Amino acid sequence: MQQINHPLLSPALGTQRHLSSWHFGQPGQGPKVYVQASLHADELPGMLVAHHLRGLLDVAEQSGQLLGEVVLVPLANPIGLDQTTMHHQLGRFELASMENFNRNYPDFFALVKDDVATQLGPDAGQNKHLIRAAMRRALDAQKPETELQSLRLTLMQLSHDADIVLDLHCDYEAVVHLYVERPMLDQIEPLARFLGARALLWAKGSGPSISFDEALSGPWWRLREHFTDRFPVPLACASTTVELRGQTDVSEPLARQDAQAIFHYLQHVGVLAGPLPELPSALCDATPLAGTESLHAPHPGVIVFVAQVGDVVQAGQTLAHVVDPLTPRTTPIQSSIAGVVYARHNLRWATSGMEICRVAGATPIRSGNLLSP
């Protein structure tokens, strides 16, 4: 195990932050896995999971079980972690730019497609190496001008050549759920089983503002389609956003359970030696991200939830009420689709138009930008 500290661009005189990564195994020997936690710095369950996963990986490396390379970044956003305002931990948006820490990652497809067009050949394995080399050149050419840009660049440098990428997040209040691009669904579905996910949400590109995980998986299926009938391009990076329940679901039992689930997944995909763990039964079917319904408050008021996260609901079912304390007005919030309530807000006071909860359904009902701000 090796710890490396990566200095970020200093935003002001007298200050500088760094990003820490932990490296297990030997680079270039076997598959590479990249795991990071708390890119949204106010989402802490993954940070504790990473702590326990580090211990499991350390033992596995010392006992000779590690058949590949694992890079672990337990705290992926030191900028956001320092954003405490009036005793409240922020961390989803950088205060200087108001940009989401999990948006605006490089479009590798656009950056490398012309570069590799004259290099690719009939060997898919060789093409994988050529594409990754082009990605590295594209990253090396970047000249970050802000601390946020240097953070994004460092994360990409650590992860762009990984075969599997797990980006650990959480929601306000939620059950375990995962986001994945459709072409990589088969590779990620076993992880959903090990984690006991109640929703596995797929899309084929979720919008114009590229998230961390889609920056890494997206170029492979896009290049494969772009070079169809000319060159074979493997789906060489299966990346996913893993939502580890809600912001307050931070406990030793849950963290140990989730770390062990990820460890079992790494055994399942052949990164770790040892007896293959039994694959649990799926607790959900994969459904389209375009099939999720986001329910909003029609007016201000107190939110009184009727449905709990994890509940399976039917179309027309009341999930919450919004109560106006100054009038007799009470408005039921009803789902228009059947599905599972996979996430809801942790606030109990709604402003007009505020998102209250989300339901994952089986039939697409949305299009365009599928991600929240």
C-alpha cells in the first residue's frame, strides 16, 4: 500500500490543499479498479465505507490475494469539505463558481476520436491501449486555471485508465441505488446485488453536463458506435455512481457491510483471489433513469411524508402532504407512476417548486437532461 498526496492549484496566497490517494497492487498487472468517496463533500457514508475498504484491501494485498491494482481516494473533494457555513456542511457546489463538483468533466470522446482514427486496427486489446494513451495526452494538455479545475484534472488522471470505477455518493434520505450507463449495465449489475440495491437506474448519456462516472464510461460505448464496422472498441471502463442511502446513514455496521459488499464484487470480477462469493438475488430490476418521476411541492408548507424510502407504490398513491399552516390548505402529493420510492428530501419545510421525492418506474417518461443540478 502506498499513499500519494497530490497538490491542488492554490486559490489564494497562504493556502493550498491536496488530494490523497491510496494505491494497492502493481500498476499494469491485472485489471485496475478506482474507488472514490464524497465527491459531494456533504455526502459522508462513502467516506466511512472507504475507511473500512482500505483495511480489507491492505490485508488482501499482504496475503497475496490482490490480482490487479486498486486506487482508493477516501476523500475526493477537499475543497468542498472546507465549505462549512453557519455550522452547516455544504459541498455539492463550489462556492467560487457555483459549479457542481460532479459536473463538467472532460468529453473524452470528442477529445480523442480524431486522434485515434488513424491509429486503430483489428485488435480490440491494442485499441484499448491506444485510446487510453490518447486520453492521457488529452489530460496532459490541460492547463488548469482554478483549484476546481485542478481537482477535476487530478481525479481524471487517477481514474481514466481504470477498468472499473465506483463513485460513492448518497442522497438526502434514500435506499441504496446506482446510476450506470446502459452499455455497462451487465458489468455493474452484480455490484447492485452485493450492495442490496433497491434501484438500478440506467441511461445512455444523461445530459450535456458530463458527470464523473459518465466521463469514464461514456467514451467507450460512443467510440464503439462511432467506429462500428471499422475497428473493434471494447467497453473498457464500467463506471457507476453508487448512492449509499442517505446523508445520516453513517454507522459502523452499514459501512462494514458496504465495504464487504464492494470487496465481494472485486472478488467476483477477478481483481481479488479467493473463493468466489455467492451472488445474492437481485432486489430490483434495472429501470431507465428516464422512467423516474420527481415530485415537487405546489406551494410552501410543512412536508408530511406518508410513504417511506423503499416503499413500492402504485400510480395515484399519495406519498406525502404539503400543509399550509396559515390556511386549511393541505395538498396531497401523488405519484403518477408505479415504482419504488428511492429517495426523498431530508427537509420538512417546502418552498414552492421544491423537489420532495423521487420514484423509479419501468417506463420512460422524461427526456433531455436527466440529472439534477
